[in-house]
Amino acid sequence: MVLQMLEGAAFQQMVLLGSKHLTNNAQMIDALNVFPVPDGDTGTNMNLSMTSGANEVKDIQPTNVVEVADALAKGLLMGARGNSGVILSQLFRGFAQGINGKDKLTTTDFANALTSGVNTAYKAVIKPVEGTILTVAKDTAKKAEQLAEEEKDFIPFMEGVLEAAQTSLASTPDLLPVLKEVGVVDSGGQGLVVIYEGFLASLKGEVLPESSASSVDMDDMVNAEHHKLAQDYMSTEDIEFGYCTEFMVKFEEDKLKEHPYDEEVFRKELSELGDSLLVVSDDELVKVHVHAEHPGEALNLGQRFGSFINIKVENMREQHTSILGEHTKKLPKKQPKQKQTYGIVSVAMGDGIKQLLENLGANVVLQGGQTMNPSTQDIAEAIKQANAEKVLILPNNKNIVMAAEQAASLSDADVEVVPTKTIPQGMSALLAFQPDASLEANKEAMTEASGMVKTGQVTYAVRDTQIDGMTIENGNFMGLADGKIKATAQDKLTVAKQLLAELTTEDDEIITILQGEEGSDEELAELESFLEKEYPDIEVEVHQGNQPIYSFIFAIE
């Protein structure tokens, strides 16, 4: 088959299969994260971003390519999460702009649109880093322009495009030394290759294999599902399936003889009971997450295959009511509050940190952070909720800064982003805010203040690796000093003490400790005793941050 003109319907199918293939490989892409910390969410972010774009695309009946490209760009723009998701949105935003209103595309048109996407994405990144998704996109677009001069048939053209992307991806460790040190290719670049694989398969009418279910981390997927729900600005009454139901079943031979296990059949049965369905199984057990209205029916289906290891059922309507601050009884609708001069939007993880940021002056605090980056649309909604003429955004995470800047550019308000990359930086920035100062002056002062604090984080390794001359074992604790791994050991408090010793100097005056959700009073007492002995002149403040992932977060000034 010779295909010299790409029509809207064909491009629509390319986008949908590219998105599906990315979904199937998101966990593999997550695993390429350089640091072995539990925040390898490039695949998750790209998947959620691309899915948002695909959802816009699937509902249209295209008469030309422009309609598909514009829908994809719109969905990606609002659904973009994390740096990788924002860059992906910019690549396809530029692609849509590069089509120039054409109803159908030649290979030359497609190549030019790829180049337009690269130019747009590079402009969106203040300091582009080579050896990343940007490099893969740039190399691929350049090769596509060369191919299009000779190849007018889309299938061999797209084969060449994919080959160029794969070649560029393989070279990323040569451009970014940390990739070579750890022995991986760039995760964002891998995500783009996966999308192009879907594009080519769609043109050829091929079916791509799904990723192995046994390699999927159910916890990460559940976090993503819950994050999407928590960030939906729906009313509690709109929740169709009210119970978040999770369980794990250990297979038993006698039950399997009577009810043989078939994952696809089981998934289909569960899908009739609710939504947000995740099913992961291996030879020994099956794990299930589903939002259902009648959780007992889901449990009954699972129990046919063996015995429960654990069960968790939560009433999401009650949770959502709590999140939104609604009352269980109907109250008169409140009049909108008067628009304020200033509003501050901040991102936090953990109820304790959320309350702390609010006490320091943040008007709207979005729940988010590692593994659960808020989307552009989430941040845009938070800007509206701040209801102010001038708004400052504190992302408090390096992977949220770009989405915040994208949301700021879409707002009608006067919005500036203070590029805070950690919770301590956000706290320090809030303390520097002056309500009588101009927006620009506040951004400058808050940015300067955020750079004066040192951040320490204690977390755990999710795989074995060697990085920065350190050997790190899966499950061990790690101490990060302003993002760099400085300590690792099996014992949490050993790592915490080593990290504090690394960060603290005689010139420091105060150490703030934010304890994680699984911490104990005994651990805090031991840390405080250590600091009192080693640094008697430094004031120590302790807060229950209740943050996930990080056992301790230290702010040192």
C-alpha cells in the first residue's frame, strides 16, 4: 500500500495508538529514572499528558488533519504534567502550528511540522539540556526533513523517522554523563520513541504487544488514579462509583480448578462494576484496584481464585467531601469572596505540610509533589480559586515548574512563578513575601530567599544502582542534599544524621524538621538529641509534615 497523503482520520488513529502504546509502556519508562528514588514518574507524567490529548482526539469526527492536531495540542496543553509532559505538549503544539491549515499532509509537511514542534519546545525551556527528549525530537525532525526529500510514501518515511528516534535515544548517554554512569537512556526520549512506534504501527495496521503485567507497580498506578480524582473539581454528588476498593488474592490450586484464572476475563467482569480499574497478576497472586458502587461484588469475584491477603475499602464520597471542605448537609450557596490584591498558590505533599504552608500565607495549596505532579489545568484552576488580581505560584518541585509557567501563561490574572524546587524553598519564599510590594519585586525577593535555604531529604532506594561514586542497594535509605545523594545505609536514622552533618555548618542558625507520615516520636527524639549534642547553638523546629516518600525533610538556614 502506498500512502502519499495523510488524512485526518489516519492521523487520528496514529495519535490514539501512540497514546495506547505509551500507556502500555509507562511503567518501563518510569524505571529509567536516573536516581533510584521513588519518584521515577516520567512515564506516568507523559502517559497522563498524552492520554489527555488522546481523549480530545477520540471524540471528534475529523474532516482534515488540522482538527486532529489542534485537538491533540489542546488536550496535551491542559493535561500536561511534569517537565516531560509539558515538553511533549509543546512538541505537538508546535506541530499543530506548523501544519499551516493543510487538510492533508505530505511527508514534507509532516517533517516540517516536526521541526516546528522542536522549535516551540526549545523556546519553552529556559536552559535546554542535550541528551534528553529535546535532543531525540530535534535529531528525529532533522532526519525527517532529509527523508522527505526522497521518500513520499508515509510508511517507509515513518520507518525512517522511528529509526532516527531510536538512534538518537541510544546516543543520549553519550551526551548526558549521568545516564552513562547509571546505564540507562533518557526516559523522556524513550517515551517519544514509544509514541512514534505507535504512529508507525497504526500506518501499517499492526497490533503492538502490551507490556508485561507482572512488571507494573500497582501502587504507582493507584496513586495516579487517586491523584486524578482528587484534582477533579467535581461536586461530591458527581462521583458515580463511591468506594475505592483494593484487594490482593493469593491463588489456591483447589479454587483454580473450579474457577480457572483468566486475567482478561477477570478484568472484563470487574469493569462492569465500576471504573479506575487496575489488575496486576503473576503466578502466585492478583492485585486489584477498582472504584465500585458495590465493593462486595468485586470481592466475591476475587475470592473465587484464592484467599485474601489484604483488603481496603474507602468511601470516596466522604473523602471528597473532606477534601473540598463541604458540609454533609445542604447549606445556602456562599457568595463569591471579593477579589483580593494578592493570591499565593503553592504545591505540597502531606496534610501537615499543607497546613504549614497555609499558616505561612499560601491561599491555595494543591496536593502534589513526587509521583503526583499536578497538571497545567490543575494549576490553572488553582489560580482561579485564588481569586486575586496578582498571583504568585510556588511549585516546590523541579518537575512542576514548567507546568506552573504554562498555567501562568494561560491565566487572565497577572501571574508570576517563583521557581521553588523543594518544600523548604517554598517555606522560605513565603516568609519573604511583602503584600505592599509589586509582583515583580516579590518574585525577585522570594526567589532570592528560596536560594538561601539548604534542603535535606531522607527517602528509600527503589533499585540497585551506582551513582556519584556510591553503591546503593534496593530498599536502603538515602540522604539527598539539595538533590544530590550524599548518604546511604540500611538504617533510616543513620542516614538522617549523616545528611545533617553534611548540610550543617557553624554559620547556620535554625534547622526545621518535617517528619513523614510513617515517623515515630522515638525517631524524632533521637534526632533532636543528636542535634542538641552536635550543634547546641542551632535552634531546632519540628513539624509533623505527614508527607509520603520522604521520611524526613530538613530545612537548614
